[in-house]
Amino acid sequence: MDEIAPNVFVETGYALVTVGAVLTDWGWVCIDTPPYPRDARAWRDALREVSGKPVRYVINTDCHRDRILGNAWFEAPVVAHEASARQMHALKAAFISQAADELSTNDNELVEIASLPFVPPQVSFSNSMSLYCGGREIALLHRPGACFGTTWVILGAEKVLFAGDSVILDQHPIISEGATQAWLESLSELRRDHYTGWKVVPGRGAPLDPPATEPLFEYLRVARRRVGDLRRAGRPRSEVGNLVAELLPYFPYPARQRDEVQRRIRASLEIIYDEVRSREDGDAEEPE
């Protein structure tokens, strides 16, 4: 656990997700939760070692299961963007059992994950929200990323921004919803002068400076442009697979995962194709 600003903590060592926490006079505000019970317990215990104050809020930066499965361990109201909140409240009972099947590495872990109660958001917002806790203001902004309902968590005094999965580095992004135009706009905002000198906490990995998001921006820009070229040429959705080889070299990947990464890129391109097709201004100029 690293203290990246006074009373602002980040843990990058858990599987699948980077989590954060802010210590206020009233207690903890947690930003996302680890999906594995062993990591959720370890994170909860690590926070207790710093301060025995209770967890007052959990903020989910999106509705991906990597960030929400561990909510139950922290026994606090959950806050999320309204789009993510709707999706979480709509999850079926099979969500937990499916997650247990796919994430667990042994029988004990399977049972432990499958036994967890799922805790959806009790508080949501549309465009922005100020969360006041123990004399500290935490700003929440709706900034689409890999999914539409992504939230930025902003600590203005400390110049720290938790970006969730709107910032993913050194890997081909998993695009789960057709919001890539808005995602590019979010990344453009992040690189403006206002955020110069800020620490950005990505959805996975260590804190970084805003200019480090340039490779992700370029990847999304090129992917949208190439899919747009297909659309303008009247080519069908099935031909997005022809673009995979062009996008594969953008980020490193283990050789053994080549097929998986190719499938991820193709699935993302199909979502972009549907997004571009659904937008009347699909030929509009991309953000600079």
C-alpha cells in the first residue's frame, strides 16, 4: 500500500484491479474493492492498521465485476454513476455464481465467492456529485471509459484523480460498451493544462502522469478511424477482423495470449462498428 498524497492510499498488488482509499476525520472512503475474498480482507485489514475508523462509503468507478464483487466486505453505502447503478441493480442471481466459477482457482475460493452477498449502489448521480465526508470534499464526475458509466474520483487539494477503467495502460483495452467517442473526449480532457502535475490512478497499475495516456488515446483514435473507413466503404461488420493485425502491435502481450488478445481486439472493433453505425455524426472529426 502506497500513500500517494496525505491520507490518500493506493494498492496495486491485488489481482485484476487497483484500489484506493481516502482517510477523513469521519472515516474511510474506499474507491473500488478487490474481487477476491483474500484480497478484500487484506485491503480491509491494511486500512484498519492505518486507522480503526469505519468505512463510510465505497465508490465503484464502474460496474465491472472486478471492482464490485468485494463491496460486501466493507459494510458501507455504495456510490456509482446512475448507468452503472442501473446495470448493477439489474444483475441476476446467477451473477455471483458465474463469477465464482470463472474467477476461483480452488474449491474453497469458489465457495467463498459464491457465498458473498452482492451489494449494489445505494447512491447514484448523473453528471457530477460532491461527496462530503469528515470535512473533505470528494468530487465525482461522469467520464465514460471502457463502459459508459465510468466515474472519475477527484481530490482537488491533493491533485489526485482516480480514473477507473477510463485509463488502462500497456494492454489492449477491453471495450464493453459503445462509448469510445466519449472515452476519447475524457482522455482529451485529462491531458489538458488543468490536470498538469496531477497523479492519475488507473483502473489497473501504478499511478501515472496524464501524458502517459497518449498510447491509449492513439489506439482508440486509430481503431475508430479504421472502423469508420470500413463503414464509409460500405463494408460489413464481419470485416472488422481484417483490422486486428494492424492493432495488435500497439501494446505488448505474452506470446501464449496472442489468440486471446486477437479475440479481444476483434470484439472491441465490433462494438466500435456498432457505435459508429448508430451515430448520425459517425464521420465527425475525432478529438485532438
